[in-house]
Amino acid sequence: MYKLTTAIFLLIVCWASPAICAGSLKSTKGPVFTEYGPVFKVEQSDVTLIKGFKYKVLFDISQGAENNFNLNRRIESVARFINMHAMNGVKLQDMDIAVVLHGSATRDVFTQQAYQEKFLDDNPSLDLVEKLHAKGVKFYLCGQSLYFQKGKKIDLAPQVNLALSAMTISTMLQADGYTLIP
């Protein structure tokens, strides 16, 4: 019954709006990051963005890329956040973004040299981390995760601040008014 209901629903949607079924809804990159952060333009949103609103956001990222050769899509979500809001008129200076990394995401902020020594390849997330940082995104790494994985501070990209723990820096940032996006 479920398959039949789903099939009928899809037929109605395709009949009423052939553009959806034809795949005309495509994501776009930019305006801030043209290589990262694909987003969709939402034409008829029921929620209006507040002019001059200051987005103070904390991204908590504990999962690394699916393998050592892929970009960490959770870090790319930060670029998506920036692109979608900039696309809708939010100024970059109205976005105060912090990223706290821990767990398996630790490796995604290693320098190229440290990453190559540990994983025998280039760090696919480092370019994105550098570009996000250049636009004002702050990065913090859990010291507990770094040392648990037998890393050293020298292994970290210069854009990354080492914290005592993810729990500690997350608590401090939230007390400073950042909204957590897990």
C-alpha cells in the first residue's frame, strides 16, 4: 500500500509541476564560496529574514570525512550556511561563526604535512578550512581528541585554536551567546 501511495503522490506532483520531476531545481554555489557550499534558492519562504539580525552560530562537528580522501561535508555545511544567508541578503559581517571540532573530525584540521605523514595523502578539507577562516570563521579543536589520537599542536593548521576540550569551549561560546548547531 505504501509503494502505491508514494507512486500516486509522485504522479500528482509531476503532473502539477513538471519542472520538479524534470530536475530543474538545481543547487548553486556562491556568492561567498564558489567551490563549496551548494544551496538552493528558496523563492516562497514563509519565514522572513530579519534585517540586521546578527547570526552568532556554533557548529559542533564530531564526525570526520567518510574516508581520508574526502572533504568533510559537515565542515562544508558552514560554507552552505554562509552562502545561503549571503544569497538572501545577510551581510558577512552579520555572521559570527565558530566551529568546534572533536572526535574523528580532528584529522580534518591537520596541516598537509601532518596529514600526509598519518594518512599518506593530502588533507581534502584544509583548503575549505583556510577559506572559511579567511571569511572570519573561528575554529577550535578539542585538546582531548587531539591527544587521544596521538596528535600534537604542531599538527594543526594555523587557523585552528586548541582548546582544553570541546565541552569546555562549547560551554564558553554558548555562554557568550552563540547558538549551537549540532
